[in-house]
Amino acid sequence: MPVTRCLLLLLLVGLAPAAAAQPVAPGTRVDGIAAVVGEGVVLLSEVDALAQQAAASQQQAVTPEVWSRALDQLVDRRVLVEAIRRDTTIQVTEDQVSTEVDRQMAGLIEQAGGEDALVAAYGRPLADLREQFREDTRDELMLQQARGRRFRSVGITPGEVREWFERIPPEQRTMVPELVRVAHVALVARPDDAAKARARAFAQALRDSVVAGQATLEAVADRHSQDPGNVRTDGRRNGGRYDTFRLRDLEPTFRAALGALAPGQMSQVVETPFGFHVMRLNGFNGEAVSFNHVLITPQATSSPDQLRDRLAVLRDSVVTHGVPFEAIARRHSDDQLSALRGGIVADPQTGERDLAVEALASLDPRWGTTVRGLDEGEISEPSAVRLLDGTEAVHFVLLQRRTPTHRLSFETDYALLSQYALNEKRNRLAGEWVAELRPSVHVEVRASQYVPR
């Protein structure tokens, strides 16, 4: 792929979360081994999936060359995994793995339309999908730690950046999409202490009714639980019952409370980041734990209109009374990552401040509408938005700088060019790293040629 096309693609998708390992989708090839690496294997279906992604990014069909490169990439990754697993200084905790698996599973369940739909789509129990995620996620977290340790000190000089840029033929220096630098102050609707106290009291009352024999936990869950997982895709409720999770996969506070129970025993009211729970341990089936629970979520006490009113006052402090924008953001914004930087919004993966308007708009069209309507130095009126982490909020935006669509240039795009020149340098060093490790890892490639599906 031409270097400039890579740059354009990265500009457009740079705000997306890092790609996570995914289960093999139904209908793909799962029974062929492309390569054996150490104690693991690379499946033909995995090569197919990566080759299809690469081909789609280039808007072409999968060719033998694309497929072979995908196989090489997966073998190289597996070599690193096998070597890193032997390094006892690389430590990843079960809590780290569980947190990342929970995030990935939540995204898949939302995309599929519920747990039942996800199970139907993949034809595999939820516990099996989570198990595959755990292995892949643990490997990826270990790789991130090892890469960070090895390449943290690798830098790039202006001379190296210029040399990298000048390798791009002038006719291939693509048009860079419109870029902006923005800062904002965002407020998120949250429950206050009184709302939390009401939710806890209601959860306690429900527990008392079950203990007194006035209702079953299943009936209480079907009538009152606010856990979205209690409603199946066909609209039926399941009494708050779960049978496929492993104890270690659950939220830490919930896990501790459930793990302290004897089979058949019901907990006291337990608070987690999701709200207030009452749970009953049913028992264990191998590593899977069976339980029922009721979730009562405190109601947010601020409506979007109230958040807009608060933001209007804060905006007026900046526009009319000259209070520094940075001070308002640090003191009042609920977007903690940007608040620490005085409201500056940056790519969460790279820290890059120059953001493609198209990429912002693809995350939430409301970002694009707000940013396109501002002049440099202007502050928007309060409006609703989805933050880069997916949280719904209300915010106002300061447009600090706008860079119109332009042809790639060393003078105007140095920060961007240095980022990708550094990435290429790190990729080259990573290739040398794999070459060093490869003699110590058994590699047997069984499908060196393109194997059509």
C-alpha cells in the first residue's frame, strides 16, 4: 500500500479503539492449521480474517501476496507470544484480563443485540467465547507490556522524519483531511448521594421481602431488576439468573461478595459501579458459577436541560467574565482525561491533538456538526455529545485551530509525519526482535501458499 494511503487511513480511523482479538465468526474456516508455533497454532481462519481486513483497507480482493503477508504477521506475533510467556518479569493480573475481557464482551453483546443473539450468531456458549477472549487478551496485554519496555526509549530525529517523508514521491503525497484542535468542558448526568441512598434502601427492601418469604428472588428480579442482561432478545425475563460466567470474570466487588456465599445463601446489599445488588449463589458447574441477582441503579439527578443550564453559566464565565477556559475545564469537566489537560481533547490511543473532523463525525455526527460550525477561537453553545470513551454527556467546545484539507507537507504536518515515521522505525525494530527470537521457538508452516476458502 502506498505510504500516503496508509497515512490517510490512519487519519480517518485514528480515534477508534485499538483492535481487539475477536472470536472466529460463523461460516469461516476453523479446522485448518496454517502454522504451528511453539505450543500454539495459527488457524487458516485467522489468516483469512486478517487478509480480508488488509484487502478491504486497500479496496481490493484477497490475493496470494496479501494472504501470505497475513500469515507471516500472525506467525511473527505468535513467536513473540511464545517467547514472552517464558519471561517471568512480564506480569499481567487476572483483574487486568477480566477488565479488558468485560469491555470487549460488552461491545460484542451490544453489537449483536444481546447475549442470546451473540450465542446464536457464533453457535458457541458465552463461556466459550469468554475463554477464547481471556487467552487472546492475556497475550495482548503481555505483548503491550513487553513492547513498551523494549521500545519506550526509541525516538525519532527531525532528520529521520525528513528522510522518511522524502521517500514518498511528490505525486503520492495525498490530500490530508480537515484537522482540528479542540478543547471542551463536559458534564455527565450522575446520581447524587440522596439518589444513591434511595436506591440502596429500595434494594434492601426487596431483599427483606425475599428473606421474609413474601416473594422469590426470581420474581423480584423480573419485576424490579435494572440489569439489561435480565431481558432476553425475545422479551422474556430470566429471573436474574446467570450460569456461564466464571467467578474470576466478574466485577471485583461483585465477585468478592458472591465468592463469600455458600450455595443457596443470599448476600446483603452490595454496591458496585453499576449500582446496588442482591445476589444468591446457586452453585458451581466446573469453573462456571451459577447465581441470581437483582440490580437497582441510582437514577441520575440531573437532566440534560439542567446540565445545559450549568454549562451555560460556565461558558458565560469564560466568554463574558474572562475566566480562563483551562481553569473551568480542570475544575468542572466530568471528562477526566481532557480535564487534566485543561479541556484539551486528544486521540486516546496516541495522544495526538490534531483530529480529523471526519473521524470525529464518524464517532458521533454531533461532534462534526459542532466543530464545523465554529471559527478559530470561538466557543460553541452547550450541546449533547458522545465522548470518545462512549459516555453520553453535554458539553461546549472551544475550537483552538483548524487546518483545512491540504496536500501532505513536511512543514504543516510534521507532528503527523513524525508519529508515523516513529511507528515505522519501531516496526522495523520489532521485525529485528522477532528475527532474534525465532531460532528459539519451533515454527512449522503448513500452508505457505494461499489456500482459497
